[in-house]
Amino acid sequence: MRKMRDSGIDWIGTIPQDWQLSKIGSLYTQRNEKVSDKDYQPLSVTMQGILPQLATAAKTDDGDNRKLVRVGDFAINSRSDRRGSCGISPLDGSVSLINIILTPRTAMHPGYYNWLFHTTLFADEFYKWGHGIVADLWTTRWQEMKSITVPVPEYAEQERIAAFLDAECAEIDAVLEKTRASIEEYKKLKQAVITQAVTKGIRGDRPMKNSGIEWIGEIPAEWGVVPHKRIMHKVKEICERYNGEDIISLTVNGVVKRDLTAGGKMPTSFDGYQYVEPNDLLLCLFDIDVTPRCVGVVRDYGVTSPAYSRFVMHDGYYNAYYDYLLRMIDDNKVFVHLSKNLRSSLTESDFGAIKTCAPPLAEQKCIAAFLDVRCDEIDALIAKKQQYLTEIENYKKSLIYEYVTGKKEVV
């Protein structure tokens, strides 16, 4: 065990006895040279490091007003809403003015400092020194950043730590990538199970017919085809005055109660808010291409945003089945395809005219019950994979932090 000492810096904690501490301003000097992206290739400062800017990346018209970056420079986004976006540049190029560009004053191993600056605790320390009116626009400038203290091992140890973390994290990243791919496969399986059940039923081989609907294809011969306006109708009961009712929101996980105790924001105004009841279908027909989920079944009484449309099912139609069916249509981007304006929105009249399949009521209930069980099984598998993913990601963060601060030694 090597001898350790207290660094006196909260985010660093203990460090080896022979390590030094230094302020960033003593290790780096700011490079603040303005250049054009016509002369220097545009680069992006991302959480994965400094990369060539994608052709699809959002750009400004001010391409002549960028900052120069040289190979070996450290670049970090000064905004807190880009937390963790930084890296040692492997390229010469130009980046947005929002980034701080630093060039080393002395011999420093870029790999070691790349790992150090990517730790969560350094990101927290960096933004702690910042300023701003609201959290999302919090900014740290060079004047503050240069006063941040970092550990400084001998160059040879910086080199050993960087090589070790390069190898170890490459193996961890391979596991993470495999796990993420497995999660995506389970999600695709879930979508395929839903699509098969809501459009073909769950009874096995049976006579089929053409539905006449492109995104549904063949359906069982005894099923009907009807427009949405035959299945459900819109109801709007305006909340005249908010009296502490649950706030109901449509999310990627369906319809949920907004948890105000866990960071959920209270609406600034309740103008146009409407009441909802259990078993209503809640739909979002506006900005469909950017909405994470367009449909869900309401489980609780409450009030919801005027951005959503509340629908009540007609007799003979089961809301849980149509929740699955509409989710399938949503996931396949059918609503976006059918929208007739630049904002990818549907009028209620357009939505009502869209035809869909209509199984007998008893079969609707059987399909919904089958999917409840099957989707819960797949969701449980996804949850296990996501938990494993989180554990591995946390292990990687801990591993990096412990080695770059010397709490563990490369031997």
C-alpha cells in the first residue's frame, strides 16, 4: 500500500504522498484565437471527446467566428447543459465559441488528463465554479476554471494510468455496447409482439383478408375496418380552477401522474387545462415527430394539459386494445406520415378519418390481456439489462476516478 495524504480538495480526496497538486491555470494557458470553419475543419465537443462535426449537426450562419483547436489541446463546453462534453483533441480544427480551449504549458500526458477531465466529480467541480441565472444556462469561464485544483502525478505514472484505463475501459465499453444492443433487441421483440397481436390476433392460423390499410396489411377475416371516429369521441371538460388535482402527463412510458416531489414542474398556468378520468385515452396530435409518446390510457382522475386530446371509447371498443394498437401505429411513425403540415400535427378531423382494424369486443379484451402479460415479461428482461448497464457504467466511473486520483495504483 502506498502512503496517502489528504489533498484538501473535496472532489479529489486523498492522493499518493508523492503526487503534486496544481491549479489548471498553471498547467494550461487559454487558446482564444478566432478562425473560420472554411480554413479549419469544424469539430464538435461531445461527451465522447472532440470529433469531426456531423453533417446533420445544427450550425450557425457565423462560421467565420469560431475558436481554433490544435492537436493536444483540451476543449470543454462552458455550459452546464453540456455537462461532460470535453476532451483532448486528436485533430486541428475549429469549434463553437461556447467552448474553452486550453493548450498545455508543460509536458503532460494527454491520455491521463483526458480521463481525469471526464470524471463526474471533475464535471461537478467545473460547474460549481460557474455562474448564471438558471441551472440550464449556468456557465463556467476561463477566469474561474483556471483556479480549479487537479492532481499531478509524475509523467511516467500519468502514462501508466492512461494505458491501463485505455485497455480496461475498452473491455468495459465492449460489454456496455453488447448490453445496449441486447436491450434494443428486446425492444424490437416487444414491438413485433404487439404488432402481430393487434393486427393478426393471437389464435394462430385462421382465414385472413386484406384490410386495405397499408400499415396493417392482412387481418382476420371476421375483423372489421372502421375509422377512429366510430371507435371514440373527443371530450373536453375544462378545469375552471385548479384545486390540487393530480397533474396527468403523457410520457414515453404512457400516461403518468406528475411527481412534483421528485422534480416534476408545476405548470405556470392552468389556462385550458381539462379534467381526465380513468379509462380515457389521452392523445397528443401536435408535433408528433418530436413527442416521445402520442397515446396512453389514463389510470387516475386528474387534470391535463390542453396540448393533449381526451377521448372516450364507444360501446364495443376496448381502450386497452386500442392503446396497444395506437402505440404500434405511433411507433411505426404512421401519424407523422399522415400529417399534412410542417409541424407534423394531425387535426382531430384527420385523426377521426384514419381507418383501423376492429376485432370483436371479446377478442379485443383477450389480445389486451395477452399483451399485458407478454409485455410485462419483456419489460422485466429489459429492466434487468438496464440495471446491469447502470451497474457497469457506475463501475467504470468509479474505476476511472480511483486511478486518476491515485487511490488505486497501476502495478
